[in-house]
Amino acid sequence: CLELVPLAMSTESKDSEPQALQIVKIAPVAGQKNKFEVVPDEDSLDVIVKNLEKLEEETGVDKLSIVSVMGAYRTGKSFLLDVFLRYLQHDGDAKEKVDGLPGWLVGKDPHLREGKGEVPGFFWRGGMDKCTEGIWMWSKPFLREVNGEKCAVLLMDTQGAFDSRMSKEHSATIFGLTAVMSSKQVYNISMQIQEDKIDSLKVFMDMATAALRLSDGDGGQEETARSSIGAGSGSNPSKGGKAQFQTLEFLVRDWQNFGEGMSLKEKIAMMDDHLKQHMDPENVAEPTTVVALTEMFNNISCFLLPHPGLIVSKPAWDGNLKELEPDFLNMLDEYVQRAFREFLHPKQLFGQCVHPSTLKQFMSTYLMAFKDAAPQAQGYAEALAQNSALLAKDAALKAYKKEALTWDPKHKGVNPEELEGMSGKAITSALELYRKRAVFGDEKNIGVMEEELKKDISQHFENVKQQNEWYLQQVLAGYAGLACVAAVLFVLDRITDWTCDWWSSTCQAISSGLLTGYGIMFVVIGYQFYIVYRDQGNKAAMLAGMELGKSCIQSGETFIEKGIKQRDVHFLLNVLHSCPGATQAIEALGIEALALEKKAAQEDKPKPSSNKKKD
């Protein structure tokens, strides 16, 4: 029977701090004996996706790597993942040594408290009792570099599989889910690679092979290539992403055959030999399973770790890492550093990288394929086809959006007709890219996803058009202040024309200055309007002109709401001071406040001498 852990954690607590979240459990179907189903935790997936999107927004990362650990129960999977956590969270020099031991591992705290309740981590304990149920994932991604490119890294822990506590179907479900969701799957085994450990994978491999046949229209095999087989935490893939899955790594624990004083180079050579002994078709008695396995993965590798010491088998062990064997700690250091420094790869499906934003849909599709907790070829084939089309759609949409950024790099707006033309070319390129990458599955499924792609592109283009229209409107909006000043000068010029230009030389001089000022301003604005008309067309010029008018009106309303300030009144009075008839004209226009202010200023002004000539 299966032990189940209820999902009782609230969404608020899941968001509070980085922690291991259960994303999948295998639960009994109500009212059906010996019937189980895969149950995803949507809240946990949402938290992880939210953290991925945040990291993407902050860093621009667009690739994702998922490292999972699986194997039989009580083989130290969660312990290993907590060691991974400590390495990924270390912010110093990873090669530093403390008392001859890895500084990143024992320098800050020699006790491994992660997962023990004191520090968040993947739960583990000494002894033989089982810990992990279902599939768990660390809620916060880590930022690493893969071949010079930013990559978000997630860690995944799985329920112990391939033992007497689980049926073959349940074990195949756990193995299958971790295989399809991981870019690197660490198969944690004890002592050595054995025939039974490889044969245990056959249930899932048979299902996967049948799925490929179902997905191929005439029942033939999907084209595959042979894997590279290497040691030392993974050789570089040689298949170019054509296999269904990426990296399977046999991590052999408690290896007892390292000789005294062996160099690292000699130990790596022993890893190569051990892998070839069990995974080279020419070296095994029955190569069928080995051939199938090597065709499923781009890369199969092996790493050997010596025994950590008998202390870890005691339930009372408190996680003091300095109590472990130094040889184990140094080989663990070599393994972890190579795993995350040299042999980390982005998650791909048929050569297409999984984008962080598509993680939930990507996982949900596979979870549906395994929903009965007994892998079925038909459901898995559909999941493969859907995710292949999903990744092709995501790549095509990203290509369209990237092209859209080049249409108006200076954000000044583009002629709407030209914008339509550029979008048409970009759509054609995006659809060609989609068709080139969506090669797995039937035409119906590919066609449905293509229609979704067209809708997404259309929606994005509508946003681009609205943004472009706003840019066009804002071209002349910056001249609103100048236009308002020109309008005020124009009105003042008209006032002087009505009141004193016909008899006062001073008014005439002022009027001439006003005319020159607003004339130059109107010419500048008119020239900018002409540039918009010439470069972007009649519609763009009309939009820009309308926005200019609206901006001028808004400026006027703001001025009226705030009221005419005292210094503005005195400025106007000083301009009109030499015009005796101006007060009557201003009163006729209904601006009585100005007249009162001018009258008050005249009373305060010293009276001129009687022998001074009047103008």
C-alpha cells in the first residue's frame, strides 16, 4: 500500500519563504479498491511559477533546468537534495576548503539542518523509515549560467520507487513523471548498477516506446539516435535533442571499490568502466532493455560515491557533516560542483527549450497523461504531442514579439499602414517557425495550437497598435506649453490692437514684439506638424494635432483651477501700464479683478511731476 501525506499547507504559508512544496501525490480513488490516481497541487505549482516569473522579470532568464532525484526508498535522495540546496545557496568561493573539507558544505554550519525543521529543506532523517511521498519541488528557482546563458534551476524530490512498497505501475508512474519533467534525472542506487535496477525501468520504457509508435502515423518508430554514454556526472549529449529525454545519471552510493590513494582521474576511469559494463549493449547478455534505455535518453552517465560512514544509519544522527568520512565529503564536493558547473542543461523537448512561463502548462499536460497512476501509451503520446506543439507555439510567439520590438525603437510612432505591413511579415515568419518545430503529433493537434498562436499574435498586435497610436499622439504633445504661450501672446497682441496700437507708439512696439514671438512659435509647431505628416501620414498628423489640442486645453483648465497668481496679475499690469485705455478694455472683457489690481497699483505709485509731458 502507499503512504499518503495530506496537502494541508495554506497558500499564504507557501508564499512566505522558499521551501519544498508537494506538487504531486498518488491518492486512492474514492470507492474503488486498489485504484489510484495522480493528483497535482495547483496552489504549489502556482507558487513555483510565480517565483519563476519574478526571476524572469528581474534577470531576463528565459531557460529552465529541472534536476530530479529518484530511486528506492531510504537511499538518501532528500539528503542529497539538501546538499544541492546548500551548494546553490552558497554565495562565496565554492572551491574554498575548511579544515580540508568543502567550504560551501561545512564552512557556514557543519550540521546539515536543511530539512530537519530548523531550516527549510527536503525532509530527511537517519534510520530506515520512509520520508518522501509523491513528488516535491523547491519553491524558489536558482539562477545559474549554462554555456554562458542564464538558466533558472529547480530541484525535484520523488517518492521512493522500485521497491516492495510500490507496484511496478506506481514505480513506472514516478519514474515517468520525473523523466518527462526533468532535464537531468539522478537515479540514486546502492552499491552498484545491477540488472534488476535497469529492468525495473522496463514498464515505463515499454509505455514510452509504444507512445512513439502511436504518434507515428503508420505505426513505425520515431527517428532516434544512439546516446552518448559517459561518466563523471554526464558527458555532453550527442543526439542534438532528438531523444525523448535528456540526461539519466546513475548515482551509485556506498561504492566500496576505490583503492587506497587513487587519484580523481583514476576514479573517473573506474566510473566509465562500471557504466560500460552494465550499459554497453556489447557487454550485457540481454541487450534489449539497454538499447531501449539508450534510445530514450540523450545522455546516460554514472558517478560513484563511497560510503559516508555508519553514523548516517543511526536514527539519532543529527546531521553533523564533520562526522562523515572525508573521502565521501571530497567526492561529494566533486560531484556537486561538476553537476551544477559543467553538466547542467536547459530542459528541452525534441530540441526545443522549455520557457519558465510555460512550466505549469507543460507539467499539467504530463500529469493528465499519468492521471490513472498506471502509465498508458495513448495518453503519454498525446501529452508528448501537445507539449511539442506548445513549445513550438511559445518559440514562435517569442520570435514575433522580439521582431515587434524593432519596429519603433525610438518610440516615436510608426505609420499605421507600415506597421500593418511589418506585422504581416513577422506573422509569416512566426508561422513558418511554428510549422518547422511542431513536428510531433497529428495534424489536428498541430492545427489547433496554430490557431491559438494566431490569436495570441493578434492580441499582441492590438496592444502594439494601441501603444503605437499613443506614441503618435504624443509626438506634438511636448509642444503644448509652447502652443499655450503662443496663444496667450496672440491674445495680448489682439488686445493691444483693439485698445492702443492705433494711437500709442509703445503699444505698437509691444505688439510687434508679441507678433514676432508667437509667429516664431507657430512656425516651429507647424514645422513639427509637417514632419509628422510627411513621415507618418495624414492619420498620424491628425492624431498628433488632436492630442496637442487636448494638452493645451488641459493646461488651460489646470491654470484656471489653480487661479491666477498675484505675480501673474502684476506681470500683466506692468505690460499694460503705459496704456491708459487698457483698464476700460479689460473691464469690457469682464476681468474686473485685473482692473482693480491696476487701480490699486496706480494709487500706490508716486505721482509724476507736473512739468513731465504726457504720452
